[in-house]
Amino acid sequence: MNHFINIDSLCDRIRNDWKSDSAPLCRRIEAIYRENGIEMTTDPIDQQQYLSALFTIVKLIDARHIIETGTFVGCTTAAMACAMNDLHSDGVIETIDPAPWQYGGFDRKDPVAIAEQVLRQAFSNRVILHRGYSVQTWDESRNELPDVPRGVLAELALQPPKTDFLLIDGDHSYQGAWWDLKIGCRTLRPDGPRLVFVHDYHSISDVRQAVRDWHRRNQPWIVFRAYSKNSGFALMQCHPALIMAERRCPFNQSIKKRN
Ligand SMILES: C[S@@+](CC[C@H](N)C(=O)[O-])C[C@H]1O[C@@H](n2cnc3c(N)ncnc32)[C@H](O)[C@@H]1O
């Protein structure tokens, strides 16, 4: 396992793999869905880059434990599971979603049921699906807010930290992104790669602001890189001192958005 990650080398690898590996990866993921009875077409620009970036990261750091907020149809989970399969590792992905019947403007009905069908068949040994909210329920604009457990991420954070890679793509409100960062950071293994990836850093201003505020607040303890095209993403490496400080800190979920 590679714990000594140079984030700039990682970003170079992500960019290089976009040129060569992202289209074959997406064909591979589409084939997995097709084999399990679902027709799925990945968007050739935005989603392809996203899936490829995750695949590259998981492969390069040999992530053995991943937490993801926002399962949706499971494409991102599948991309990361493919990387684990290629490494023949015993890696596990825990993915959290309240599983609304419909999410935002997407026309897929019951998207998490699609994820369940495919991921349970294709990656049953490595994917754990949690039905619930990572922290609280803030994202009222996009979700019908099913009545399912809250605080799944906080529950996971009570366990000894073992996560190598945290992927945040669930509640896209300011509060949602902020608390996924703050609580999710506690799950990171201090002696591991300590990487956090936030999707939609470019396309959703509330997500961007939450990431910027969290970064600003913890500046000396975070190595920060951002990709600001299409949906964009932020990639951060947390210092062990930040993880330890967060684990000691009691939380009350009333953070206010800065103006
Ligand atoms: C943009 S989609 C995720 C896309 C997914 N990563 C993929 O590429 O297949 C966002 C998902 O987050 C879920 N979500 C919303 N609020 C959440 C929360 N508090 N915790 C976990 N998931 C949440 C939604 O139900 C939706 O399925």
C-alpha cells in the first residue's frame, strides 16, 4: 500500500489517464450494467473524466477502505470497485444514500435500486450499501427526503478510523457538503493516504463555498488541488493532526454559511 502520496504526481496521473484510459473504463462500466440488465450510457466528457479520476486514485493509492456519500445509480462505486478488482485487493467501499424515488432532474426512477441490482451482483464482496443520510437532511431542492436514518457517516466515524479515501457527492447544499467534510474527515486513517475528493466543486456554488470555507479554516493542515472545468472537483489531502483534532472535537450541526 502506498501511503506517501504526492498529490501533484497524482494529479498528473489523473490527467494522463484522461487521454488514454477513460473511454475504455466507461465501456467496461457500461458492460457491467448491461450484463446485469441495465442500459447505461456514460456522458463522454464530464462523467468519463470523473470516473477515470476515481479509478486512477483508487488504483494509485491502493485504497482498501472507501466511504462515498451519494450512491445514485452506482457508477462511481463501480469505477472504484473496478480499480480494486484490478489490484486483486480486499478493498471495501461503503456508500451512503437516502435512496429517493427520484433525484433532482434526472429521469432515472429509483436510481439506488439500480445501484443495488448491479453492485450486489458484480461486486457483492466489496460494496456495502447504507440507506440513509450521511449526516442530516438539508438538500431539500433536489430530494424528496425519504424518512430513513440520519447520521450514517457520523456512525461510521465512531469506529476506529480506517478510511483511505473519502468521496463526497451526496447532499449538494452548503451545509451538506460542509458536514460531509467535517464528519467524513474523522473516518480517515491518520497513517493512510488521507484523501478527500469533492465532486461538483466547479458547477455548484454552495459546494464550492463549503469546500473553500473548510479549506480556509484548516489551511495549514490541508493540501488542496482543484479542477475547475465541467462539474469540477476538489482533491484534498488532510494532515493527521487535522484528523486527530476533528476526532476530539464535539460537533453541533449549526454551522452558518459565510456571506
Ligand atoms: C449526484 S448523485 C451521486 C452520483 C453518483 N456518485 C454516481 O456518479 O453514480 C447525488 C446522490 O446523493 C444522494 N444524497 C442526497 N443527500 C444525501 C445525503 N445526506 N447523504 C447521502 N446521500 C445523499 C442523492 O439521493 C443522490 O442519489
